[in-house]
Amino acid sequence: MSEAGILRPGAAIRFAEGPPLQLASLPQRLLARLLDVLIVTAGVSAVVVPLAFALDPVLADLEPDEMLPFAYMLGLPFVLTGYEAWLLSVRGVTLGRKIMGVRVVNRAVAAGVRRGIGAGAGIGRALLLPFTGIVPYLGWVGAALLALSPAFDVDGRRGWHDRAAKTYVVTTKPDAPAY
């Protein structure tokens, strides 16, 4: 059984091998995602902005104000996807999730076999959002629906990316309000 049993719809789950786990609230998940985007954006900015000015003589035809948006459009999605895939695979948390007290778990994590959800689940989960955004005729609408999909599941608060990776998002702060 790779799926967890629902103990209290929208509130708690339990894998056969582990203790009961409290599901993260939707505001916790949203704030964790926003923090991760801010953290990665700051990191990318710390590299891209000085690099744009350093390459100014090499790329004399492009102005920094033309190069920076292009660098962000290309670089930010790749870095954000890699950041999330790697940290979830190895640790089960990103920095934004850690700050918000949120953790991504699967059966192996709940059983204490490993800390992260594994490479396949981490990479697949992280790739689903940007991939959905580039599908023709779906684009940002598909990405927005994917990001909102945890709100459609009142029992397990699982998004489509959680279902694809067989994961749940739980809180590490059990006293947090359930919203």
C-alpha cells in the first residue's frame, strides 16, 4: 500500500508503517512556495546581475535591461525546478518549506527508511509544474490549475503533482492552525 489512510478528512493521514501525520494547511503550502520562489530569485539575481554587467563588453549589442529579463525567463524556472527536485529528493524539505514547518513525505519517509522522497518522486514532482506551463494550449492556465489542485482534494489536500509522485505534504508543527 503506497497510499496513506485518511484518519480525519483534510486533517490527518497515516501510512501503515508510521505514526499519524497532520496535513499541512493550504496557506502553509502557499507561503512555503512563495518563500522558495523568493529565495531562488534572490540567488539567481546574485549571479545574473553581476554576470550581465561583466559580460557587457562581450555582448555589446544587448543592453543589460534587455539581457536581464531574458536571463530570468530562462534561468529562474530551471534553477527553481532543480532546487526543489534536489532538496525534496534528498531531504523532503526546501528552505521555504522548512521555515513554514512543511514537509513532503511518502511511504518510505513515514516509515523512517529515508529522509527525502527519492530521486524519481522528487524530480517528477518538481518537473510537473514547469512542464504543464509549456504545454501548447494549456500554458499558464494549466500551471495555475496544477498549483491550485491541492484545494480540490478536501480529504488529503493532495495536488496532482502529489498524486503523480505518491506524496503528501504534512506539517512539522502539529500545533499550527488547520485553516
